Amino acid sequence: MSIQEHVNTVKETIAAAARAAGRDPGEITLCAATKVQTDDTIRQAIAAGIAVCGENRVQELTAHLAAGAYAGAQVHFIGHLQTNKVKQVVGKAALIHSVDSQRLLQAIDSQAGKLGLVQDILLEVNIAGEESKGGCTPQEAEELAALAEGMDHVRLRGLMAIPPVSPEPGANRPFFAAMRQLFVDIKGKMAHNQDDMDCLSMGMSGDYADAIAEGSTLVRVGTALFGPRPPMTKQ
Ligand SMILES: *Cc1c(COP(=O)(O)O)cnc(C)c1O
């Protein structure tokens, strides 16, 4: 199948999952996870109707930006972000999905301040409490949200999670439901920026229909659009 066919299929699946949940398909953003893809493949995906690309690695983001590969789309940063690489991402990514510590939050606010802009961010929550994964605890997310609200150069748009890759269909639904509840709780506690909280980033190739059933507003899909990738090495 061509990228165009994959994009069409994924969009149809998203729309069907939304309708099955009584939701408007227009509420859900498809973000193409473009890690390891070439400039050319990214351009093809955008020509096929992808409006948001998500990058994991600063190096790939920088190279694709330099090549103009994202022309016609937005780019988000969805991978683990080291504080010392914040400069290469702030002001370049429309949304940073992976904020999970006070130190990183402060570094983003400070860099955005230097550039005179407001950086949109999500807090990444390690909702399954997995040792090996990034993301903060739900409790820390509440604290970080309160901190972010007091900052001039970040705008908290919502939450993101990467639950375990599970062989069982439907196994991640409780994690997605817990994320949805946390999102509602955090939004409810915000003093004045509740309206900015409009993004719940969850769901990947294996489980995006379930994530949509549980309230996802943005799904990050790689394999179902581009086919299998070689395994990732640690950054
Ligand atoms: C790779 C990646 C995805 C997409 O994964 P697939 O299973 O290939 O759809 C989504 N989110 C993040 C953060 C990723 O690194």
C-alpha cells in the first residue's frame, strides 16, 4: 500500500472510532510519528494529508527542518527531551509533548523567554508506572501544571502518555481512562488557564482506536502509516 492509502485507512479508523464513541471526528488530530523516516517520505506523507508530524529526536528534527521537509505541516516534539537540547526545540516545535520534570519545564520557559515567545507544552505522565520509561507521576503532573500556570513563556495545553505496548487488544483502556480522568482533574484545578487545556495525546498504531474511545484528542501513529521500523537505539 502507498502512504496515501495508509493515511486514508488511518483517518477512516480514527473517524469510525470517534463516531462509535459519540464524538466528532474533527476533535481528533492525527500526528504522524516520523522517526527514522527520510525527508522524501515526510514530504509524501504531508502531500497525502498529514498536517502534523511528531519527531522523537532532536537531531532528526534539526535535519528535517534544515531540509524544509515539514513544509505544509506542523511539527511536534514527542520524544524524551534533555534539558541541554531545549534550545534546539523551543520555538521550532509547535508543541512539546514530553515535559516531565521541573528542571525541563524551567529550561523551556527560560529559553522561550529569551526568544520572546510562548511555547505550547504537554506534561508526559508515566501512567503505568513503568521503571524504564520517561514521564512523571500523576501527582507530579498536578504540581508541574500548577508551576506551568505561573510561568510567562509556557502554555500548558494538556497531557501525554505512552502506556505499555501490549499484545492484548484493549489492555491499555484502563490507562487511557486514567489519563482522561487526570486531565479533567488537572484542568479543573487550574486557576485561570483552563481553556488552554485542549489536548490529550495518547494512542499509537496498536491502540489508537481504544485511546479515542477513552477521550484522546491526538493520536501519534508511526507504523500504521509508514510500516515497520528498525528497532530504536537509546538516545
Ligand atoms: C514511535 C512513537 C509513536 C508511534 O509508534 P507506532 O507504534 O509506530 O505507531 C508514538 N509516540 C511516540 C512518543 C513514539 O516514539
